[in-house]
Amino acid sequence: MRIAIDGMGGDHAPDEIVAGAIEAATQLPNARLLLVGQKDRLARPGMPANLEVIHATEVVGMEEEPARALRGKPDSSLRVTLRLVKRGEADAAISAGNTGALVGGAIVPVFGLGNLEGVKRPGIAIPFPTKTGTCALLDAGANPNAKTVHLIQYAVMGAVYIRYLRPELRGAPRVGLLNIGEEAKKGTDLQRETYEYLEKADLNFEFVGNVEPHKMFSGKADVVVCDGFTGNLALKMAEGVAGFIFNQFTNGLAENPSVLKAKDSLDHAEYGGALVLGCRGTVIKAHGRARARAVTNAIKLGASFIEGKLNDHVVEELRKLSWSAWFSKWFTWSKESE
């Protein structure tokens, strides 16, 4: 397998990205890692033989406007990383850089990869801790103006994705719909229509109804589905609350083993990164503040998705959905569904 890494993206690039790539190369001796960026800033003496530097002259800044950066910097490390996947020279792309540019490059064909067969809109799948394990939140920011068909596809794709994070799952994953209340009629037309379909459909998961934000952490669902605007707000609120709480601890309490264990469970470095689910190829967004350990884990996560043929299973489940008589009756694939 071949994994391309944007060596210039992220708050701590390039040093932390390089360190993480070197560690991943030693842990994945059968993988070929392609570290993309300005060669004079990425090259290190004694790098593993399976880690190669691919030169790219430009850098996309963290605060740059995504579309302008993608158009105006064709030789940026981010564009070259995605281009390697598009040309079949890499199986996965990983970046801790500009989120909008990475997602745009992943899902807009003129810039990068485009969608998997059958996927209407890719979404960002974020793993987060719950009382009973790990849950996936989808979409966390790629598609803020989602329609019902998109949320249904997120439910199907999320049920595939969570099994890679939690192979111990038995039976069908539990999928819930993020909403302001548990009653079926709560929310906007988007939530109500999605609820009505998921309640009656026979798909690759168990629908557990609406999930209120605070219930996400109780483990009620293995996958929580929402539009990208709502999901991004929920994610940033959770990150902010977690950071605030831990900052209140005194130094003595912060060394308590139970507190440290809880803090580790909320550490983005443990999860590696967020998958742009539904685009061609494997694209993982590492946290902008990612250091070496997070980069290493993101690369290992990408390797697991490649080895397990995650995208093939996503396409297979979406084909089953498209063949569903109930789904065909519900949606006519009109402009409203696009």
C-alpha cells in the first residue's frame, strides 16, 4: 500500500509531521509512505527506506480561503498529496492542514478525487468517546446544507465505518439521528423526513431514533447522523467543554490516574484523524494541532482502511440501498435529491 502525507500542513509542520511519518514507516514496514512538501525542509538523515520525499514547492496556509488556495497553488503539498491518489500513485492522502482545502480537494473532481460510486455528498466522520466505547459523528462539516437523501446515505456509510473502528461490535450497529429531542416529530423537516424513512427501512444498521446532544456520550448509538453545520457545532462545543473542564483541575488532581485516563480518551491524537467518507480514495484529516503521535496514528488508521477495503464495502451497501424498493419509492433522484 502507498500512503501520501502532506508534510507542510498543520500548526506544527513540518517537524512533527516528519517525525510522525518516520515512526509510522518503522511500524508499517510493508507500506510505502510518500511525504510531500519542500524537500529541503522535509529530508532527514537516515530516513527509513520505505519513506520517500516528494517535492512540492507551495504551501497552503491554515487560514487561506480554500477555493482560492486550491486554484492558485497547484503545486502545493496538499494538492500534490491528493493528486497522487487521483493518479493511482497512492491509496490514501493524509493532512493536518487547511480543512476546507483538503475536503474541497477531496470531493470536487476538478481539484481532486470526486465521489465514490453512488455517493451524493461525502461527509466527515469523526470518532469520539462515549460511556460504552467509540461513536462516529457524521457529518462533522463537509456538507452544511444536507438533504434527506444525504443523511440516509451517511447512516449507511457510518454503519460500515464504525465496524473498522470497533471490530468487536456484534450485530447491526446502532444509528441515531442528532436532534433537539427524542420524539419522532422533533426538529426541522430534514430531521422529520429522515426519521420517517430510517424508522421503516431495512438497512445495515439498527435505527435507535433521535439522539439529543448530551445523550451522544452515554453510548445510545454507535453512529450519530446529522448535517455538517450541526455536526461541526456539536464537535467544537464538545472540544471546548472538554478543554475547559480539564483546565480547571489543579496540578495534583490532574495527575490522578482516573483523570489521566479520561483525558487520554478525549485526546485527538489517540484517534489519528477524521475520515472524509464517500470520496474516491482514502482521505484523512488529522487535527490542525497534530503532533507526531497523532500523525503516526492517522497513517496507521489509513492503512487499516486500505487493507480492509472500506470503500468497497461502502459502495456495496449503497448499491443495496439504491435497489431498495422503499428507497426508490421515497426518492425519485430529482434535483431536490442532488
